[in-house]
Amino acid sequence: MSGKQGFHFRPQLLVLRAGLVEEGAAFGGLASCFFEGETCGTVFKLWRSRGGEWNESVIYDFPPGARQGASPFAGLTFGRGGDIFGTTSLGGILDDQDVYGTGTVFELTPEHGSWVQSILFEFPHGRDGAHPNAPVTLDASDDLFVTASFGGEEDVGSIIELFR
């Protein structure tokens, strides 16, 4: 994968089925996605060909500007219905307090051969947390749990639940 397609990978891979894995790359293109129009990260898949070689393709690029999230550092979570859930450590709400944003929770849904992103939550400044750094956890009711590096009473981290 070239720098234009992503770099700064995390070691978590999401195994969908034998020979097919998906992962997020924190930065695609350049880290300058906020100001210079580069992609803000990627979700890609790897699969083995019949000859045993690995192939890759990008299934989603986070668009420039970071409103849809940036830097998907954490691993991805595969939902029962085929959707993919994840977090971005930056992006979302952009304002004078934090021009890089404090992160998002997103869902990728397969539609007609491509993937469509929905933002499920944008981390505000304050007790709800900021800068998530771990994969989404789904419970038996498909409610989502997310941890963040900041937030909570002492600003040392938070856990939030998003109800479906």
C-alpha cells in the first residue's frame, strides 16, 4: 500500500472469513487532510488470490476536511448484519476549541457494491470523552460501547454507550 492509500497501521485486523481481512489506516495520502485536501484515512481489505498472493483494495476513504472523521487508529468491529463499525481519533466537531476535532464513531454499510459511511456519534468536548482509541464493542442487543482517552470526571477517559 502506498502512502496515497494509507499509512500508520495498527496491528488489529478484522478477519471476515478465511483469507479476507479488513483494517483501517490512520492516514491516507498525507496527514494534511485537514487543510490540503488529502484523504483522512482509509478502510481497506486484503484477500488471498488462488495463487496465494495477497491483494488489497480500499473500501472507504475518509474525505478531506475531517468532518466525517480522521485517523481511524483503532481496529474495526464487524456487525451481525454485515456493517462495519469503528472510531476515528480526530475529526467530527471542528471548532475554535479544537481545530482537529475530538473523534467520531462511524458505521460503514454495504450498498450496491460500495460502502456508505454514517456518523453515529461525534465526540464533544467534555465529560462524554474525546479521542477514542479502541475498537467499538457490540453487545447482544447491538448497542455500541466505545472508550475514549479523555473525558469523565477526572478527564482520564470515558466509556459511552450508544443505543441502536
